[in-house]
Amino acid sequence: MKVYLVDGTYELFRHYYALPSARDEHGMEVAAVRGVLASMLGMIKGGATHIAVATDHVIESFRNSLWPGYKTSEGVERDLLAQFPLLEDVLKAAGIVVWPMVEFEADDALAAGAVAAARDERVECVIICTPDKDLAQCVRGSRIVQLNRRTQVTLDEAGVVQKFGVLPASIPDYLALVGDAADGYPGLKGWGAKSSAAVLAKFGHLESIPPDSREWHVNAANASALAATLSRERDRALLFRTLATLRTDIALFDDVDKLRWNGPTPGFAEFGARLDAAVTEGRRPLAVKS
């Protein structure tokens, strides 16, 4: 069997900005929920039998207490935020397993779910459906892969190395150095993608990088300056790596069969009618969510 784990937060953002506005009889914006639901049912119609969707029920997480600049819900449109609870309720009514995250993030749930599902010998492949580069750290050979459903590009372990220049296990170290603007931490000054990949491809993790750049023997511009920055800001780099490291110790299910789709619940018809009756309005201004 194949297990599909979907980044519901990304899907909601993507559909919110891609679809014209639609409001239900109460005036609530529901277009994105309607779009995500159709997309998930399309996956099932296409053959997905085991599926779960992770959402950020609350955008903030434990990481906000570690780094004050970490991403928050500030600036996210109210009509978009309001659709998270509805999306969770609609997907559950459709018979799809949903993991709404509060203390942790949707990415953590995807990581933990992938590790748990891969333990089952019956699982041929775990497919993490998100373009988020954080999830590249979860890729294992061709058993746990990452799928960008928008571009239909799948990354196995070789694909991660080709894209980032490092093995999946080094992705948190890589993000600690280059930063992640979407998550709100800057990385270290001067450490770009090429230099970070070159150094980590050889040494793997931050702790293994020699303090003296003359011992690196890699193709990295201004190596002495990079070494000085890393030495001076090592604690900050380790903190950023903590922010980038996804949690896999979250208990989500004890049997992969719990993820099997067995059809909608009796309450789904009411949600379906509500969404079908929503009135489509003009297209909202375009925006980009990475």
C-alpha cells in the first residue's frame, strides 16, 4: 500500500489565493475549503486508499517561545484563518483522517506520521505531499518521498541531494545556515546555499565542521569569513537547527489501517450542501504563499 500524508495548511493557502471568493449563506468565505476538499477527493478517486491531512489549527507553536521572530498568524487574512476549523470538520466528515496541530506544527505531524507509517512492512511508500523544504529531511531512499502536487515533482533521497546538495539528514543544518524566510529565521550572514551545501556535503552536521577553514578542503568562497561567523554565532546556528528539525515523537496512530479511507460519514451531506450552495464572487488579488 501507499500512504499519502498531505500538508493541509499549504493546500488551504494555495487554494485560497488560486480560487475566486465564495461565501456561504452565513457570509463565511469557503472557497479554499471547497477547493481542498475537491482536491482530496480527487486523490482518493485517483487511487489513494490511505490518506491523512495535517493542519496548523493554531499557526503559532512551541517554536515561537524559542525564537521571537518565528512565524505567527500576524498578517494572515482573517477569511483564510477562519477556514482552518471548517476545513478540519469537512475533511473529517468526508471520512479523511485529520491531524490538527496546536503545540506542534503540521510539518511535525507529517514527519511523525511518515516515520510511523514506514515502520509497517506492508507500506510500499510514504508520500509526503508538500513543497515545504523542511520536509526534505524526512525523505528516506525511495520509501519516504516528497511530492509537490502542484508541479508533480517527486523527490526521493537522490532528488533531495540533487536539489539541495546535501543528504536529507543534513537539511536542518542546511536551513540553520541559509535560513528560512517563510518560517522567520535568517540563518548566518554569508552562508549561502552553495557554500552551505559544499561544507555540509562533506561534514554532515554543524558540530562536525572544523573551526579552522583550512581543514575544510571544499569549494566555498570566503571560507575563513564563514568559519569566523560560524564560530561567533554557533549557538544561534544550533538554535536555528532546532527550529528546522521536525519532531517525529508525536503519537498520531498505532496502526496504519487507521488511515484507510472508508467513505464519508453521515454528516458529510450537510457540509456538502453548504459548500455547494456557496455563492462565487469576484477573484481576489493574487498573492504568493511559498
